[in-house]
Amino acid sequence: MPEEVLFKSESDQSREEIASYLRKVADNLDSGDGITLKAGSESVTLNPPARPTFEVKAEREGPAGNMTERSVEFELEWDENGGQKGSGSGQLEIE
């Protein structure tokens, strides 16, 4: 499926700085506010619905035999026309 990147930011941050960003997103989700992403002159505001699809993915990447890069991705997905995105794969737990 084609995609259009509306905003992208990538930079090294401390764990505390990352937690602060995630906390702000969580606060906005909790209060029903939109989420505005800004970097330099770029910005985008997104308004997730009450029940977006929440995808969490942990990956190991790299060339064969040397897959040393790890990542965890948190993604909210929704259809702007109001349709449901995913069916789910069981209840998520984060410890």
C-alpha cells in the first residue's frame, strides 16, 4: 500500500527526553486533544479517533549473521473515513 510521509524526525535523545515526548502524547490522547508534531519549520497535527489501532513491534535488524540493531516501534493507525483498521492479536501487556 502506498504511503505519504507527512512528518519525520529522527535524532539521538536521552531516555528521559524520549519519556517526556511519549508522556505528552499520552496526555493528549487521554484528554482527547490532537497531537502536533513540530521540528524546525515542519509541523503536522493529527487527531486520532477514540479507538485507533495500536501497534507495538520489536525488531532485530542488520545484515545476515550480524543483526545487532534493535528497535521498538509504537504506532497508532486509523482510517480517516472512520473504518476500523485491524482485528488485533490479543491483549497487549507492557511490564
